[in-house]
Amino acid sequence: MPSTVRSRPICSKSAARSSPPPRMVRRPSTASSPPRRAALTAILMDIMMPVLDGLGAARAIRAIDRADAGTIPILAVSANAFADDIAASRAAGMNDHLSKPLDFDRVAAVIAQYVRQEA
């Protein structure tokens, strides 16, 4: 989710009101291999991460051997919101692109939109 250590507590506290509670990961390598048994509602993926950026992590998630790898909503989170940035997110397999600073009501609405589509 957030790219900086300082951002994680803010996002965690805001997202903790949601159900189910979010699963935060600290390394892109962890993000690109979600737990095999856990059912995920959506993935919020920060684009700017060390080692493996969010675009690469999204591509890796789409390629894993898991029933929902091709359908789980992956939402890009980035301060870069130009048309080229949004196109790059979509080309990497992300469903939507959320701009920073995040508006948590908008985040919840976008997640709800994709969850309804999957139902």
C-alpha cells in the first residue's frame, strides 16, 4: 500500500474501519506473492516501491498460478496521475489508478465498485 514507513500507520488506521481489515505488506516481493489460502478483496499497489515497482508487482501477480490472479482488482496508488501514468498502470494489469493524496472515501467507493462487479 503506502511507499513510506510514515504513511503506513495513517493508511492502516484509516483502512482498519473496513471489513475485512487490510493486509499490509512491506516488501514488493511479498506483494507479488499474495498468500495462497487468503481470499483477497482488492489490492492497493503503490507504484513507487523499492526493488520491484508496483507495475512489476502487478504483472507478477497476474502471472502467478492462482485462480483469482487474473481477476483480483489491483488498484494503482501514485502521486503521478498523468494520462501516460494511468495507461502504464492499466498496461501492467491494474484495474484502476488512484491519485495521492488519497481520499479514503473515494478509495472505498472504487473498491466497492470492483467488488460489486465480481459478485
